[in-house]
Amino acid sequence: MDVSNLQDLATAAVAALGKASMGFVGALLAPGSAVSLVSLLAAGVVGGLFLLLRRGPGKRPVPLKVLLRALAPRRVWASRSGRTDIGFFLFNTLVFGLLFGWAIASQAVISGWLLDGLTALVGPGPGSLVGPIGALAVGTVALFLTGELAYWLIHFLSHRIGWMWEIHKVHHSAEHLSPLTNLRVHPVEGLLFANLLAVMMGAMNALLTWTLGEPTVLLTVWDRNVIALAGLYLVQHLQHSHLWITFPGLLGKMVYSPAHHQIHHSTNPAHFGSNLGSLTTLWDWLFGTLYTPDRQKMDLAFGLEPGESKHDTVMEGMILPMARAARVALPGPAVKAAE
């Protein structure tokens, strides 16, 4: 290899690193991003309010330093599991654009194909019967629920199909939960979800466009479905946390609390395969996988079975699951299929 080729390779590497760095910074600063610093701060405020209100009236004020320690205890973020979460967070955030670029672009293509096919097969749709405001509401809710169904489905399959479970184990190997555990995910799992999401969202978009007689519209803030954005800022970061927060009454039957998802990560066999959704409990309720938490904190342990790899480094979490998934070869029962 001559010097000019080495120079070209170095230039390309620097450009790729620069692009990844800009994507990383952009993901942290964009308020609609799943890893935005603003949404993480909002989660901290919600968690702090929960801790303060739980103390009841008449108690002495809590110093900010003490409150911060309660929100982010050293035993969580300084543990081996916590350090691995940080590694996966950095890795998956840096490659976020490359990982999801094709699938997000394909959603519009899939929608166009299906809309053309549906129109050719049965003719034009009935046209809107709900008006522009109704169409906005229908589109917002329908596309939100479709995204939630895609999440539930890929999660369900990841606990039932052997090779998918080997990859999903990376996420369940966390022995302490923190908001960064949300990105403790193997890239293959991210790709599977992104493409399933593209297909299902594309199909729903085509159906809505055909039915309403105009391009699907939905209410967004910062380029994100307003329902999903509210969930991100208010509860989803706390779903991977040590805070046992449950929701009262009807809200607790409709929306996942942090306690719901902690049960999903539990090593108790009674909890395996439960609470597979993201924000709404609807699909778990319909498919019989909902486990409602007790108001009182349950004694739970997290992680995998004794003797299984803890995926203590990002490199281990990248390579070992692929080797084990390859050994499984064909879909079959997961080693710990109901977890």
C-alpha cells in the first residue's frame, strides 16, 4: 500500500470519526432525541420530586447533594454493571445514525408501495369523515400505538426465539438499572427493531392515508410524536432505575411505571416474559403478558442466571452473543425463554 492510499485511508477515518462525533453531540443536544440531556434532566426532576414527596410533610429540607446521591447512588453507576452501561451508551449513541438510517428512510418507501398496491387492488379510500383535527388526532394515536406494538412484538420474539434471546441477553445482563441501561443493547437487536418498526409504521401510514384520503399527519414536537415525547420526558428514563415508582388507579393500568419494567428485569421466574411493552400497557394486557406491580417495593434481583456471561465489557457484549446465536442456528426455545 503506497503513501497516497494510506493518506486517503487516514482522511476517511478522520471524516468518519468527525461525523460520528457530531452525531453523538447532536443526539445529546436534540431535545427530541431518546438520549437528550434535556430529557435525562427532566427524568431527574421527576425522580427527585418523587423522593421528596414520599417523605411526607413536616420533614426537614433535603440538601441538594444528598438528593443527587439518592437519585444516582454510587453502588449503581460505579459498579461493574454500571460501567458497562456507560460503555454501551457511548457505543450505541455514536453509531445511532448509521444503525437506524436505512430503516427510517425505508418507512416512506414501504408506505408508498403499500398505498399504491391498496389503491390498485380496491380503489380509492372512503375519504376523511373526521375532518382535519380528527385526522390529526387519529394519526397521532394510531402511529403511536403502532410503534408500541412493534416494540412489544420484537421484545416478545426476543424472549421466545433462541438466537434472538442470545442477543437480547446483553440487555438483561445488567445487574443494576439506570437510565443508561436503556442503551445496553446489541446493535443487531437495534437493527431488527428498526426494520420491524419501519415495516409496521409504513403499513399503518399507508392505511391511514388510504382511509383519510390525504397524507397522514400527526402532532409532533421536536420531530417526535407528542405522546411518545411526553412518555420520554416523564417516565421512560426512570423505567431503568432503582426507584420503585408505581402509578395509582387507571393511570397504573394504562401506562408503564418504573416498577412495571423492574419486574420485567427480575430474576424471579414468576416474572419472566412479563411487561414487554414500552409506554402503554395495552398490548401486554391484550396478549396476557401484563404483570401489575405491588404498591409496596418488591424485593427484586436483576441479571442472568449464575454461570452465564455478565457481558462486562462492550467487546464481550458485541462478540459472544453473535457466537452463541450462531450456535443456536435455527429458531427454537430460548435458554431462559420466559425471562
